[in-house]
Amino acid sequence: MSKLKITQVRSTIHCPMPQKKTVEALGLRHIRQTVEHQDNPAIRGMVNKVKHLVRMEVLDG
């Protein structure tokens, strides 16, 4: 199964609270922090909601 590498590229200041909570739920706390998650529809949906704040790469593994 592949993994997703998610990096926060923009700040959550002035973002609505649901977007802040989504970024926090992904495990991101500050800009340029990177986390890896298993590729599944739930994580893809979370990334889609905050796609203007994060960068996503697919890692084949």
C-alpha cells in the first residue's frame, strides 16, 4: 500500500476553525513540517479540504 507525504506550506492564521482542526488532525503543527500517512479515502478527503495549506506527495512503497 502506498503512503502520502503531507507538508504544511501555509499558515492556518485567519483560516476557519474546521480547517485549523483538520490540519491539526493530520498531525501538522507548523509550516514546513512533514508527516506520512497511509493512503486511504479519509486522509485524501482531509487533504482535499485544506489543499491550499498543504502539499501532498504519493510515496510508492
